[in-house]
Amino acid sequence: MWTCRNGVMTHVTNSIFKDGYPFYLNTIMFAPAVIGQGTPEQQAIWLKKALNYEIIGTFAQTELGHGTFIRGLETTAHYDPRTQEFILNSPTLTSYKWWPGSLGHTANYAIVVAQLHTQGVCHGIHLFIVQIRDEETHEPLPGIKIGEIGTKLGMHTINNGFLGFENVRIPREHMLMKYSKVLEDGSYVRSPSNRLTYGTMIFVRVVMLQHSAFYLAKASTIAIRYSAVRRQCTIKPGELEVQILDYRTQQYKLFPYLAASFAIRFTAICSWNMYSEVIAELEGDLERLPELHELLCCLKAICTTIAAHGVETCRLSCGGHGYMTCSNLPSLYGFAAGACTYEGENTVMLLQTARYLMKAWQQAVGGMAMTPTVAYLKQAISGNNGLQYWDNSTACIVRGFQEVAAGKIKQCAENMSKRIQEGFSPQDAWNMTSIELVQCAEAHAHAFIVEKFVTSVAEFNASVSLKTVLTQLSDLYILFSLLHNSGDFLMYTNMKPVDVSNLQNQMEIILSQLRPNAVGIVDGFDFHDETLRSALGAWDGQVYERMFEAASKSPLNKDPLNESFQKYLKPLLKSNM
Amino acid sequence: MWTCRNGVMTHVTNSIFKDGYPFYLNTIMFAPAVIGQGTPEQQAIWLKKALNYEIIGTFAQTELGHGTFIRGLETTAHYDPRTQEFILNSPTLTSYKWWPGSLGHTANYAIVVAQLHTQGVCHGIHLFIVQIRDEETHEPLPGIKIGEIGTKLGMHTINNGFLGFENVRIPREHMLMKYSKVLEDGSYVRSPSNRLTYGTMIFVRVVMLQHSAFYLAKASTIAIRYSAVRRQCTIKPGELEVQILDYRTQQYKLFPYLAASFAIRFTAICSWNMYSEVIAELEGDLERLPELHELLCCLKAICTTIAAHGVETCRLSCGGHGYMTCSNLPSLYGFAAGACTYEGENTVMLLQTARYLMKAWQQAVGGMAMTPTVAYLKQAISGNNGLQYWDNSTACIVRGFQEVAAGKIKQCAENMSKRIQEGFSPQDAWNMTSIELVQCAEAHAHAFIVEKFVTSVAEFNASVSLKTVLTQLSDLYILFSLLHNSGDFLMYTNMKPVDVSNLQNQMEIILSQLRPNAVGIVDGFDFHDETLRSALGAWDGQVYERMFEAASKSPLNKDPLNESFQKYLKPLLKSNM
């Protein structure tokens, strides 16, 4: 399943770099930005160097004081027509670039996002390739202030850095000019469309979906294998202690997130296909770009949230031992949790999608044609939500997710209108409604994910037995998601309280059906021990031996007696006798 | 608010030891166990030494292969009447003690939980005081195998350790013999009641509630102060960037967990009072002990879960900067998340309470007298759940939480009966129903917490203005909790879908009412900067200056050029040119 090129790359780098790959930004951000924003000439120069690892690039957008609001970035690039150079400056402390991966020690080039000034006018943010370190000595170049930002929750081997500029001059040709341009004399040529800059963002977010599925698959593998080894308590007096995987509560922690790893994986595949289609159209028709962009915003938010929550649930399911670094679950959580705030903070992402959904609702009400991902709004308009009955079937539940989304979108649109009618400005009304707007976008994303999961499994070309298991996984996922939002279904669909008990029962049956195959499913991911890096999740199940071996390597066990005894502890103990 | 003795202690140790206090187990476990289980003579010797820091004790119960199921512990203590000694052994790898705090390097004594064997009979687990290191040299004593278990998600300065025994002899008087005894000739005298050993567990769990409130208060302080400093985007074009605390979505992340810190704090106070009353009775009447024990099991689980989730929500609300160690939020999460698995894994805790609730339901159905914490089940029995109407009032919602709990308990009892009638054994029926049993115990805990919060605020002796704010906090907490479980209320109370929208609206109004006081409330916790240890949450609001200062101290910035360049990076870059 993970044998796509990106998967292999992630496998290999994971087995070398425990907490992140320090060249990752070069591949995932620097090169794609050159492709997306560079002229053919620029691509010829920089892409070759980057992909060939002759230089190591990073992408420097976020500043110490500015993340989400890109228009507010403070770094400046003033064009000097006399020398045909841009002069970069960091005018304030808050304008220092902060966070770029690899920047601390690895990268020697950066794509820097800065406010372009030419002929006395600021034209907003543009991208510039800046050399930051000498290619021979790796020393920072004059005017470049650079360093590492300090320790973090995770991703310890990605040396995130800071970067400041003091009159740093770069050639005019170092501005990425595929669309907007600055001519030799300093004249500014505007991009034909600002939609064109979406490409890299969408690409990165599709990759993030793949990673979210990957983190969940790894965490599930570790926790399910451990749960087959670990024994605890007796269900029946006199019998052997039970494998904890036999406890229904343990299955309820693990199997829904195992299923979620498939749900997100199929979502990623569908998004990748949509992305590829749109990119093929990019030079011509741009109509589908906004829809894809808005879709990826909410999918990025929801999938990274599910992954972070799922990894942590897997970690907690291993009890105290999941707290140990040697389980590798804390490190996986560091990755999964980081993704909730980088490349677009999740709440901001959801509000971005909500804005699109509000427009789509108006279009649906106005009887206009709808793009595919919001076509379900049409049905919601055409009276009683399209559904006359509720039969607990998979198809019914999938439609139910769309009805919930449509119901919430409608409610938000009404609340917005009401507040505007009461005299609030549209901006204030938006802020006042924003909690529900976030929930709209969440519901929209869930509706997309469950539909793609169910459809992908139905269309998947597999043996009957494999298809049975995949169907159990997709059924489990939709039931689990529904039951976690039962209030929404009771409010916005024809589901009744009695259905909740029946669906709960259905879900519990699927948990028991998945139990015998659980270890087989995660073995099927084919993670090597070197990639999993987990004493709890290794192939051979020698959990306790491996934990002991890991502990024996702790630096604190190097000397039998820590020097702190003579220095601090003994004086304390003796002073009190 | 945090000026109680335990609070002061936590403050002081927090400002010295960043990630945990290495003498903590001596105070919180070793000494209380001596008090709870030691004879007056044993207390006279060991309590004085421990509280005076002449020795450092820890508590060694959990083993590498055994946590929850204490009866399954493998460490043995065989009594030898010839020398009047116990001989301790670790017969297997899985029997090694694993996890005790301070054990790695600090402690020189441990209370060891082991299977007592005397006169050829195993009498189950008992507590033994074992010297593990020489008092002068701190070297491990003969037969003692000891070390540190390696790095973890958090609590880095608590040196958790492992411990194995090979024929370690200790005097007979080192068995804690307040209740069970072994006489000189090896005869065993049974404890008058096994309830008597609950005391220390209950005490520790009450302290854990206090800590959960403390973690939430700290995280809220950091995130709310940061949100008042951080500015992002404009709500209205042309205006200054907005303090992110003005965003309704940000308030929705932060204020409910600020309120939760108060909810848990009041729950802890009520539990402490109940504990003190019961302890005063301990020598005589033990009737209230099981109720208190079962209550603390579910409160421990729910409060630590809320705290972990709340700390993480606060962390995420700070965007990328919350990911940095210098925010101190990752460390706080390490504490809060650890509490979900230590001192009783949370799911196990909830199932423990559920067992009590199932018995209580049978008693209620049988018309028997009910103890106070489950008295609400009586009302549920007496037809249509006691409630004829739903009016969205606080009193109504508090009763609603009890109705949800009663409804879920009733449903579980019915499902259990049904499964037993279908031919499943009671043990299998229990396992099959366990997902819902966990939810019963959660609902029971929530009902207790909201009732105590509302009642405590109502009875709190404060100025009108302070009381207004406290009432806003308790109202917010109950509305937030209800809306997160709206499905349960739609199923088990007379609340209708239309009420959900109204309650959502009420909650949003309270968020806006709390906004002007939010910084004041967290300032009122009076955390010193030394205790908060957060660049984002410091009193002066100099967020960016402090982040920069913290980064400048990173060991990776010591040399401008990391040695890895010459060793690894340069050869890579040059090989590709």
C-alpha cells in the first residue's frame, strides 16, 4: 500500500533520520516553488541544482510575528534599477523569518517571501531565491543573520531556523518571475491571475494527507502488535491473562483509527487525482482551482486533526509504555501534532473553506450550477433534505453526512443574514458566526471523506476476502464518525434515537469481526523495524527484551553512580541527619 | 487560589525542576504509604527519615509486564523464619519493577509491592520497605539491579527507574504491618478488611485532580496572555491587525478550558473534603470508603483527560509557537498526558466505576437506600426521568447531566441482562458491553463535576462582580460540555433540537462576556514567570524578545558552523556537482 514513490522516500528517510529529514524542505517546498513560480530559465538553473543536491534549499515565509496573515509579512525587497538588484531587509524583530526547516544548519539557499517594492510602490509579497551561506565554507553571507530556533515538541532532526536580512543584495533574476515580473528598469508586470500561486500550497497539502495516513498506519501497527503481546487481567477466573487486544474497549481505541488511516489514504489518492487533472489544465482553464484549493484546506485540517488524535489514542492505548521514547509513539505524535499548525493553521484552514461554502450556498439557493464537491447542497435546497427515511444502511449514512453538512451550512447562512440584519457589519457577523462556520467546514470534509472511502472500497479491485475486510473498515469508520456526532444526525437527518443504539451495536459487531485480522492488516503495511523504530511494535513481538535493551543504552545508565550524588544529593541527605 | 500548601509546594518545585521534581515520590507515595500501611513503630522510624529527607523513598509497584492487574505482579518476598527475614526475588524479566519515579538515580529506599510467601502459602501482594542503595556511597546494594528506563514524552527530570532483586534479604520488620502481619515464626495474620488499603490510592487521586486543575490554569495563562499579544489579520479592512483573543474561534478554544480549570479545582476541593471526612472515620465505620473510591476512579480519569485535552488545545491555539519548548506548553502536555496512564489507566478506572454503577442501579431498581453520589438514579427509576420539561436553565441542565448518566446506566444494565439471557457468560457480557460501560462512568463523572461546580459557585462567598465572572465560567463549562454531547441530551432528556441552537447562542454570548476579563482572570492565578517558564506567557508580554532570547541559548547556536558540515554535508554537496 505504501509503495508509491513518496511512500518509499518517507520509509527510507524515516529509517535514517529519527525525527525528521533535514533535506525535506528542499524536496517538498524549494523545488516545487521553483517549478510553480519560476520561469523556464530559472527552473533550468535552480531545479537541477536542488534535485541534484548541489545546493540545499528551504522556504522562508513565516516570520516571528506573522504566520497566517501573509499580507502582513514585514520582510522587504526593494528593487535598485542602478545595479539591477533587490535589497532585502528585516526592518523589525517580528520580521525575522522563523520556523523554516533545514534553515538552522543545513540549507545554503532559501526562497524568501518578501514585500516587493519598486519605483516607490509596494506590490505585495513575492518570492526570491536568496543565497544564505557560502557554498564552500557554509559560513553565513554578509548581512545574513541566521540560527536555529531551539528545541520543540518533536521533529528534532529538522533544524528549524531563523533568518534576518541587513541590506542583502540579490540579482534581479533571483525573483521568481513565471507570473509577476520586475523589468530591468523597475517596471512591475502583474500576474494574469492570483490563482496561479495556489499550486504549491495544494501540492503540499495533498502530500500532508498522505503523511497523515502514514502516521496513523505506523501508530496503529505499533499499538495493535503491542496489544497482541501484552496480557492483562483475566476475563474468566482461572484462565490465563488476556491479550489486551481482546478487550472491546481496546478494539474501540485502535480499530477506528486503523480504519481512519485507510479513509485518509483513499482521500489522499482522490485528492491527488483531482490535483493532477487540475494541474494539467493550469496553463489554460483555471475554473476548478478555487474548488480544489478550498477542498484541500478543510481536508488538510480534518485529516491532520484525526491523525494527531489517532496517534495519541494509539499511544495512550499502550498504557505507560506508550509514554516512553523507545515506543516511538511520542515522536510520531510530534509529527502528527505539528501538521495541525504548519502549512496553514487548522482553524484558519476551516474558515477558508467555510467562506467558499457560504458562497456555494448562495449559488445553490440562486439555482446556479454547482461544482461536484458541493453538489449535495442542491439536494438540500429541494425540500426536506432529500431523505424521506432512515434505514441505517451505508448509503443512507453517507447521504446523512451530506445532510448534516448542508444543514449546518444553511444554519450558518441564516445566522449570518440575521446578524447582518440586526445591524452588525458583515465582518463582525462573520466573527460572531465563526464557531459554527468551522463546524460547517468540518462537516463538509467529513462528508467528502466518508463518500470517497465508501466509493473507493466499492470500486477497489480486490479478492472477495480482502474486499470484505476493507468494507468492514469503511463501515467501521462511518459508524464511528456518526456516533461521535450523533447530535448532528439527530438534528439534521431523519435518524432517530433508537437508530443510535442499533448503530452502536453494528459498530461493536464490526470490532469483533476485525479482531482476528487486526494483526494481519497492520503486518500488511509492511513497515520494517528500522522504519517503525519501536520496542513495542517490532515484528518479533519481543517487547520487554527490546525495552530493556533500549533502557540499557540510556546515557543516564553509563555510570552506575551519577555525579549529582556527590555534588547535590549527599550534602542534602547529610544536612538533615 | 493556588495558595494551599500543596499548591505552594508545586509552585516552588516547578520553578526549580523544569520537568518534574525528583523527590516527589518520597512525599506523595512513600510517606503516605508508611502512614497508611505502617504500624506506629514503623511510622516513628520511616516517616521521620523520609519527611526529613534523611532518606529518599520511592514506591515500586508496576512491573515491566504488569500494571493494571496488581494481583498478577511477579516479584516475590519469601519469609525465612530462621533469620526472620524476607528474601526478595525478580523471577522473570517481566517482573522487573519499571517506572517508579526517582528510582533511576535519586532514591535509596523503596516500598516494594511483592507477593508474600510464608509457610509455603502465597498470601498475595504486600508492601515491603527495601533499602536499595548504600546511604554513604549511594552504590546499589548487593543483589539489587537498578537503572534508569530512558527518555519519555515528558517529566524528564523525574528519573524513572527499573529495579530487580536477586536474593535480597530484608528484616521482618520491613514489611508494612498495620493491617496484615507476618509473625516471627512465619504465621500470617490477615487484615480485618481489604478496604483499608484504598486510603493511599484515594489520596493520590485527589492530589491528581488538584494537579489537573493546575496544569490547565498554567496552560490557560500562557495561551490567553499570548493571544492578547499576538495580532493576526484584520477583521475590518484598513484597521490594525486584531489581537487573536478577539476571534470567537480563539475564545472558544481557550475559555472553556479556563472554565474547566475551575470546574476541576472545585471538584478537587469537594473530593478532598469527602476524603478528609472518610479518613476521620477510617478506624471505625468503613461504609463510605467504596463509594469514595469508585467516585475518585472516574474523576481521576475524566479530569486528567480534560486536562490533557485542554493543555493541548491551549498549545494548538498558539499556532506554531506553541510547538516550541520555550512556550513550556509541550512540557505541560507531558505532565497532563502522563497522568492519563499513571496511577490507574483511565479506561480501567472508568470500568472500575462502571462496576459500582451497575450494582447501584440494581439497588435503585430494588428500592434500596442510595449513597449520595448515585442518589439521582432513584429519580430516574421513578418514571420519565424526573423531568417533565426542558427550559435551558442551569438547574435544568445540571439535572440533564444526571438524566444522561441514569439513561446510559439503565441502557447498560439492560444490555448486560440481554446478553446474559442470550447465553453469554457474565464476563463475556461485561466485555461486550464495556464501550458503553465506559460511557456510563464518564457521564456519571460529568454529572458530579457540573453539579459541584454550579453548587460551589452558588455557595462561594465573593463580591457580586467576582461572582458574576465565576457564574459565567460555570455556565460556560456546562454549556460547552452539553454541546459536546448533544446527542446524549437529545436521547436521554427532554431537550429538543431547537434548544441546541439556543444553547449554542447562549454559549457564544458568554464567550464575548468573558473576553474583557480573560487576562485578568489568568493574572489572578498569580503564577510567577519562574513557574510558568514560558516565553509566550510571561507577565510583561514581551513574547518575541523572549523567544529570540531562548533561541539564542540553543546549544545548536553555540558555534556558527556545526561540525556536521565538514563531516557530512560538504561531501554530499560536492559529490553531486
